[in-house]
Amino acid sequence: MAGTVESLRQTRQMREVFGPVLKRMEDVEAFFRRELADALPTVRDVAGWVLDSGGKRLRPALLLLISRMLGYKGERQIRYAAVVELIHTATLIHDDIIDESDLRRGRPTANQKWGNQATVLVGDWLYSRCMDLCLEVGDVEVMRRLVDATLKMTEGEILADQVRGRIDLDEATYLEITRRKTAELFAATCAVPALFQPSTLHHTETLLELGRELGLCFQLVDDVLDYTASRAQLGKPVLADLREGRVTLPLILLLPRLDSRQLEGIAEVARTGEFGSVDEHEVLDLVRTSGVLDEVRRRAAAAADRAIERTCALPEGPERQSLVTVAGLLLDRSK
């Protein structure tokens, strides 16, 4: 797991942003090791596989950076940096099962290796253990915030499942699903440090709004990458969203511009996961030449700008500037 921290060190921009909390990130990795050392072998194997799959630990790094900005020096930040990543890990495990995914970050998914039954139970174990980690230190308010985010993520997945395979998804529904599935965990991650001290409670709402905008930016860029990045960059097949029946914003914006043959061909892919009357290259060409990707990028940039505006109400210092840089990094990332 230390390899993830090393990847932060080796990426110049990440090092500049998160350098002050890298030592604390090592403490988070040690926390993971202790947690898994005491777990059942299947939990240790499955959770360890996902945790070691190359994620950049963005959420725990954000939590640690904001804790530092707010002047918190205690150990609760380590516990909750680990908790938000474990919640994220549980979500990835469940998402891969629901989507019947075979690859994530260039490696077989946990469900591909251990089967759906074992992996869904490990995801459940992770969610439950996260709440237990809050109760161990009596952090009811923190737990309430994290439970709320987890409930919204689950609701987002339910809403997404209801429209899976359909191409008549409207933008408002898409944004509601995105807010619940992605943005709310970013929001909780950013806001939890404000709950550590009475003197910083007044920053909670600003940090929630900051996190939601960062989460929206993150997801919109993810949607673009599904049409622009290579398989090697994504660590999974291109057009994975469409193959799995998920219609994202680029396609929502494109569909009104298509003829009936193209519409039916894309609808078929969304329903079946197979390309027939339209092929992969035609869909990619339609999306890439229509201008919709530029529109999605503009919306992602607007979310990043709103996130940066929220930082103006936070304590001045290098950490606040780092949050501004994070918004830019999310916008410009290539995978």
C-alpha cells in the first residue's frame, strides 16, 4: 500500500500540493495495514487487492490537507482519512459487481477474482467497519456526516440502476445521480475536519459546498475520459460507461443531434452492451467531432471555478492555495 504514497511523491504536481501531508499519508497506509491484519483472510485479500490497485488516495489526502489548514494536529485525522478511503473502496467493490466489470485500473476486478458473493460481503464489511471506527472514539457527529454520505451514494446507485440501459436520461437526473454517487463523499471528506474542533465548526457548510463542486468536476472529467483516453490510460475498455448501460453527460448532449439509425444503434449498445448497427469507432467519432466534449469540459471548469470561489471563505495560507491547485489538477487530469 505504500506504493500509493510513493506515486504521490513521484508526481511533481501532486508532490507540490500534498507534500506537507505525505508523512501523514504514510500513517494512513499503516492504519490500513493494521485494520486488514486483524480481519478475516477473505476480507484481507479482497480489500487489500482493491486498496493496492493504484488509486491516488485523493480523498484521504484532501482530508489531511484541510485538517492542516484548519490547524488540527491530533490523530483523528488519520482515522478518518482511512475511513473515507475505505468507504470509497467499498463503493468500488459494489459498483464493479453491479456493472459486471472485469477490469479496474488495468487489473482484474475483485469480483472477477473472488466472485460476486464474497466481494459483496467484503464491501458490506467495509461499510460496517467504517461506522464502527467512528463509534470507537465516540464521534457521533462525524459518523452522522459519513452515514449521510454513504446513504446518498447508495441512493445514487439505486437511481442509476433504474435508468441503466436507457438513453432517455435527462440532464437533471444525471446531475442528481452524480451528486449522490460521487459528490457527496467528496463533500463529507472536506467537511469532516471542521468537526474536529469547536472553533472550526463554522467552516462546515463552506467545505461541504467545496467538496460537492470538486466531486462534480471529478465526475465530469471522468465522463470525458471515457471518450478520449486510451485503454492503457483508463485501465479498462474505452466506452465502458456505454457498454455497461450508463449514459453520461457527453452522450446526453449528443443524442438530440443524431438521426434515427444512430439513435437506435446507441440504444442497442446501452441495452445489450454489444455494438451492432453502430460500431465503437462511429460512436467515438460522433462524440469527438460534435463539440459535446468541449461543453462538458466547460461545465467541469465551471465546477472547478465554483470550488475555488468557496476557498475564499477559508483560512488563508499555503493549504488554501493547495486546494485551488487541486481543483485545477482534477480538471486537467488524463486518467
